[in-house]
Amino acid sequence: MAAAPVLPPTPSQTVGPFYGYALPFAGGGDIAPAGHPDTVTVHGYVRDGNGAPVPDAIVETWQAAPDGSLAGRPGSLRRDPVTGGFLGRNGVDFTGFGRVATDADGHWAVRTLVPPARTPYLAVCVFARGLMHHLHTRAYFTDDVREGPLADLPEPRRGTLLATPEPDGARRFDIHLQGKRETVFLDFR
């Protein structure tokens, strides 16, 4: 009896880097309307357990509008009715959603509006090679820890959830997938 042939793994048996194909879209990081005076850039690096950049990750963000509404606005994947091509965002509406790929250095960035005090964070989802499931975390714009999820974390771990202000007004939020500086990830079941 002949041995069964060894078949190569299929995509359902392997993990990436498939995320960069067809998921990112032009203007995916432009969450705030073009020219809005209250925009803030949130950026950082995705790093693996050794601190090396992850050059082929996808970072998605969701957030409440500054008025606290959660509905968002459509417009991230508009199509041209004539050509069927991709038009991108309309540049006027705040959608609350962003999706960007990391560059060769593992860097990512979105341009958005500061979230409201009631929900002072961006919800962040990371897709990367080596992950069987995407990871959820939050980038908090406040370090007020009197109550809520941040208060329950030890201080060193709490810092992994803070979008740190920079001198130019941007916010820095690095994502460490594992290791000593691993970002706190949320388990939604």
C-alpha cells in the first residue's frame, strides 16, 4: 500500500501574511473629515515578542464621535457608480472607523478626532502573521484610573493601554504582540 501524498497546507491551516492583500484601502487612516481643525494623529509601531517590527500587520480602529454617538457614518468603501472603481472616503463625514497596514518598519497611523470623555479610547484590533485570531485592545486618551478597566490593572500593565501625548499634539500607541512589554489585550467572548 502506497503512502498517502503529503499535501501542502491550505490557507485555513496557516496564518498570513495574507492581511495586506485587499484589506487596506486608500485613505483608510483618514477617519476625521479633511481639514477639520480638531484632528489628532494616533500612531505607533507593531512589534513582535523580540521587539522587531511587524511589517505586514493590519490595524483597525473604531471610536465614538466627539458628541458620543456610536453610529458612525458610511463612506469608507464608496464605489464610483460609473466605473465601479474605488472612490475612497468622501472627506466630509467622520466615520469612526479606520484600517491601515503597517509599513516596513511596523509603523501605522490614523488621523481622527479626540474621543469623548465618556468613552475616552480608540478600540483597536490587530491582525498579524502568527496570530490564529485577531487581537483587541484599547488606546486610552486619559490616564484617569479612579474607576473602570484601567483601575483594575497593575501600573506597568496599565501603561500599555495609554495613547501618550507627544509635543506636536500627536498620540503614540505602540502595540507589542508578546514579551516583557506585551500590550494588554481584551478577551471578548
